[in-house]
Amino acid sequence: MICILLVAGHGTVLETQIKNDATGLYGQLTGVPKALLPGIGGKKILDFWWETVNTRQLFSEVYLVTNADKYKHYERWATANDFPVENVVNDGSTTLEGRLGAVADLELAIRSRKLQDDIMVIAGDMLCADQNFDIAQVLRFFRSKPGELAIYYELEEGEKSSSRGIVEVCPETHRISRFLEKPQEGVTALRLASVVFYCLRKATLPYLSDFLTLQPQAQDRTFGRFWEWIINEEKLPVFGMKLPTGFQLIGQVGLSDYTKWLAHYSAQQQQCPAKPITCRSYARVGLMGNPSDGFNGKTIAMTISNFWAEVTLMESQALVLLPHPLNDPTEFGSLQDLYCISRKEGYLGGLRLLQATCKKFYQFCSKQGIALTKQNFTLKYDTNIPRQVGLAGSSAIVSATLKCLMKFYNITESDLPKPTRANFILNVETDELFITAGLQDRVVQVYEGLVYMDFSKQLMDEQGYGDYIPMDMSSLPPFWLAYLSDPSDSGRIHSNVRQRWLNGEAEVVDAMKSFAGLTDQARVALQGMDWSRLAQLMDENFALRRSVYTEDCLGPGNLKMVQLARQFGSAAKLPGSGGAVVGLCLDQVRLVRLILSHLKQQCILYALWNHWKRDCVSYFGHFILIVAYKWLIDAQAINCNSVI
């Protein structure tokens, strides 16, 4: 690969305004070529690009194309910056009227130096908002595609599409389907702007001379016109790669625009290293239809703000993943202590989730044509979601980590839409960590609140994700939640049902369709605030699950929690894969009396009324937390301060 930096433009507007500036602030810049003007951090604009491409492992040669008017400036720059002077190409032009045009300058360098290789071409007078992007990632993406490569970015607020080359990019293949050179206002709503940063294959280079034959006038020999011709008319495969940063060509801009964008990008850099980024994702409660989300069914679920996973990202010199002192223990009081912790909590903490998310994030961005900056960070996490009780604690950590990475690398909603984000989180767990899971938890943690989800095979096959509809939760009744204090691994509860479903076993296939039907009925009940019907459907959901998964698979702990709830006159079902129960009791007085019959009166009464006094409906999920299941089946004293 050979790199060619183009700095042959005649910046007459900017040069004239600097010369005539009455403030005297820019007198020292009079006569200075635009690529040698100060860039971000005081570094010359061209210095940044030379440092970026000055890598023998990536480029066999780097050439610089300039004009005769500024040739001596660049010759002296080359000597001072260890750039091979013999690689500075002079196009012979001395005025704007006598210019060759950008495409002609590129063709001149290739022809005069007899270059026979793939070419990367970059405008050397281009301000780049982010000084740390990874050029090697750009080359890897180019080599993975059967065609040319054009870099683009998303226009910032205030930038007009009429001043740039606008690209339409296929989100699946990343091929540019249309190129619009400086379209008039109203012609397109697209906001993806191409910049003079391209990779061309050796076999495509002859198209340069063909284009020049078609365009005898220098003002038409722009890269915008070239790509319009290549993409829209010649139909050559050209692929787009997004850099999550801004670019500004200062070729024909005035002094005010140059100083404005320099100040804007410099301010962005001064914010880095930015303050630590902290993001939360919340526990999930499946209200209806689960576990059919993994079987092309339908579900309704919601997040609850009582329980959360929180991830903090801080920029750092090295990439560091910090273990959690409780969930990733490396020091124990004794061998017995190690035994007890391992027996109860297993061996898998949250550190693996951070690492897998980072790995998958880099892989996703590389595949999607998003070049990331070369910045490192430190990640740490905290969570109060009870472990192994089926409240989506693992996916909450992954979801919160992804939020941090997106903010840190400026990945937008259009880069990673919510449905795709849910798929990403699931893939982290299933592909990287082999965790048994479905989409429901990841969808509701991305959307937050109360969400209806349809995972029908037709939808999944056609668009790669389901139909996700947020629902109003302002008038929900107060649900309650209980969970086991000593659960088993919640992932084991899925048993062999998936294999039976894949085998087409009628009982399982019909059951998943029934789960979907219950979900549709629950949606109607929620919209109509028919809580009696909703409670009945919750019981039916559990009965269906019990028949398909069998009591042996569900386990005595889960069955006992549901049995006790029924004694209280409450509907109950499993909100996840096992270890917790969600319930709805419309007779709150009866619920309290029945609980009081099993527990010491003062303690449980304090716990429940403490929640009501705190207006529990202010939480996402409107939940009364009964907390540990063992409190329901014995009469031991309760530490009420531990109730959330």
C-alpha cells in the first residue's frame, strides 16, 4: 500500500484574509501554506497526517503532491520532519486558475512515479476532530472488501449537506449505493459526508485517466465528481467506512471558518481525557410469555430501578479491567471461606462480561466499518442485582458496558440502533460466554420501562430482530418480587426444552405458541387496566411453564415460592429463568395477613409498610420487594434495614 498526501490546492481565500486581517493576530501566518497552518493542539495540520501514515509496516512509500507556488515550503517541511524530499511531487501550477484539479494531481503522482500498488489518498490540509483514530483499522477494513473505500462521517449540527459529498451506505454490506456531490438543500435528508480520504485498488487506477479525459476543465476534476461517476454511472463497488469524528477541509474556506472549526475541535480535545463515564442498566422482570422469547414467541417484560448494574469507564494509558472485590474475589479468609463462596456463587464473576463486551465491540465496529480511536480506558463495575435468580444480572453488566463504550467512542444511535444493540448484547453472552439466553432481557434493558416483544420467525428472518413496542406503565398495579437467598445457576433451568423444540416436538411447539397467545391477552389486559385478568394470565403462564419444563426441572425452591404466594391469594410466576417469583395480589390486606401468619408480625409489617410509605410506584416496575424467600418460610428475625 502506498499513501499519497494531497496539498496542491491554492487556498487564495484563506491566504488573502490572513494577509489582510486588521487584528494582527495572524500576521505570522502570512504566506504559510494551508496544510502547514496550526491544527489541533498547535500541531501543524500536515504534521498530524504524516505522523498517522509514517508507518513502514503499513505503507511502503508516502508521497506528497504540492504546487509550484508552495513547493519550497513543503521541501523545507520535509527536511525538518524526516520526510523523503524526493517523494515531494510538484504539479507545476502557480495559481488557482492554472491548477490541475485534485484527481489530476493524484494521477500525476501515480504516473510520474510509476506506482503499481493499492493507493490511499488523503487531503493533507484537512482538520480532523480526533487525533487518535487507528489507520491500521482502516486498511484492514479496505482489504476485507472487494472494492474501493471511502471514509465518511456524520455531519455535526450546523453543517450543511450542500457543502459536502453525501453518501448513501447499505447498512448490511456497507457498499455506497449513491454519491451526491454537494446536493442542493432539500434534495436529500442524508447526513453522511464523504471526505478526501480514500483507498483505491491497483486495478482501479486506470479509471483516473479515463475520468480526466471526460473532464477537461480543472474545476470539474474533483473527487466528488469522480466518485459520482464511479459509483452512480460506472457502478463500481465502493464501500464506506465511518470515522466517529469530524473533518473540515480548509482549502477554500475563509479565516472565520478556519478559526471556528479549529476552536471547536480543540475544545473537544481539551475535554479528553473527559470525566469518567458511568452508565447503568437495570434488572428485568418478565411479566408474561417468558421463556418463549428464545422460541419465536412473544413476551412482556419491564425493568425495575431497585436493582441495577453500573459500569464506569475512565480514559487511561493502558486498557485495564478492574475485578469487583465481591464478585471477582482473588483473596479469601480461609480454604473454608473459598469453599463456601464458590459453592454459593460459583466461579464466574463480572470480569469476563467486561472483557467479552470489549472484544465483541471491537469486532462489531471493524465489521461495520467504524474506525475507532486509539484510546485506552479502565473499566470497573458494580451491581446489586441478586446473582443467579433470573433477574438478568449478567446482561445488565454487558448492557451498561456497551453504553459506556458507545459514549467513549462517540458511537451514535444510527451506528448501533436499539434492536441491533439488543442482538449485540445477546451475542456477547451466547457466542463468547456460552450463556443460555434469549432476546427478551436484552431488549427491555436497551429500551427500558415496560415493553411488548414479538419474536416471530417471520420477523426474525426478515429483519434480524423482533417487533418491540414500549407500553405505558404509569397506572400499573403494585407487583411484588421475592427471590431465593441460596439459588442455583439460573441458566440450568432451560433443561432440554430447546432441543425438543428444535426437534419439532408438538408439546413444546404448541406451548410456545400458547405463551405468545397469553402475551397478547396480557397486552390487552394491561392496556385496559384489567388487573384481575392479568393476574389470571400470570397463573396460566406459570402452569404452562410447569407442564413443559416439569417440576423436577423447575426445582423445589421455585415451586415453594409460588405455592406460598397462592396461599396469600396472589398470582405468581417466574420472572426469569428461575430463583425468583413475581406476583400480583389485588387484595393487599389479605396479603399482609397471610404473611403475618408465617412471620413475626412487627418485622414484616415494617418492611412492607416501609415500601408503601416510600411510594414504591415511583420505581420503574412498581414493585414491593419481599426480598429473600427464606424469610417467607421460617419465623427467624428479619433485619428490616436490609430491605430495599
